[in-house]
Amino acid sequence: MEGPQPGESPKERVDRELTELLQGLRVAVTGVQVLFAFLLTLPFSAGFHKVDTLGRWLFFIALLSAALASVCFITPAAQHRLLFRTGLKERMLHRANELGIAGAIGLAVSITSSVALVTETVIGDWPAALFGGAVGLSSAWFWFAQPLIDLYRTKDVN
């Protein structure tokens, strides 16, 4: 989050930052809900009985982490409704930011596990580790490492 904009009051800053955060969470919520819906239907598919033990564990990890991500991404909107006009907007903003990070971790785990599950079922164990690992490392780099490196470099400059 940026600092205050020129001429912006503290209340206006918190309002803007909360709006920006909620907009970002809306994008993530759509993705995790589509993945979660797919995972919820998977056990009822005709070929699911062919999935081996490793595949079932990957499925279970993907399902639980998608559920966790959904809870984390939806919580700020639910809490906003409950805490509307209570003067707790800044607290809500900080909590929503933390939940957004937790949700992103859950989503990364779910995407990684889902890719590994499909790859393991279609191709085999070692490609599942390879492609699942590539997806996991990509999300870790782009979603977490790059921004943290930028934050660290910015602190060194200031």
C-alpha cells in the first residue's frame, strides 16, 4: 500500500486502500471459487475411482487449501458488512491484508496440488513433481519473493 496521496486525509487514505484491497481480492476470489467448484465435483466424476493414493492426497490437499483460500478471500467482505460504520476500518484493512496473503498461500498450494494431481493421473509421478513444482515455484516467486525483494530494496534506498 502506498502512503497518502497529495491532499488526502487519513480517512480518505484508509477508504482508498480498503477499496483497492477489496478490488484485488475480488479477482482472487473468482479464481479460487472456479478451482474449488471443480475440485468439489471431481470425486463424483466417472474416472475418479482410478486415482491412486498419491492422487487422492493431492486432491485432498488441493481441496482443503482452496477452501482455506476461499475463506480468507471472502472474510474481508463479510467483516466489512458486520463492521460497517463502526470506526474500525483501519483495523479491518490490516486484517484484510493479512487474510489476502494467507489466501494467496492457500491458492498457490491448491493450484500446485491440482496441477500435480492432473499430471500424476495423466502422465505419471515424476512429471507431476516436475510440473507441480514448476507451478509452485512460479507462484512463490511472482506472488511472494519478487514483492518481498522489492520491499527490501525500497527500504535500503529510503
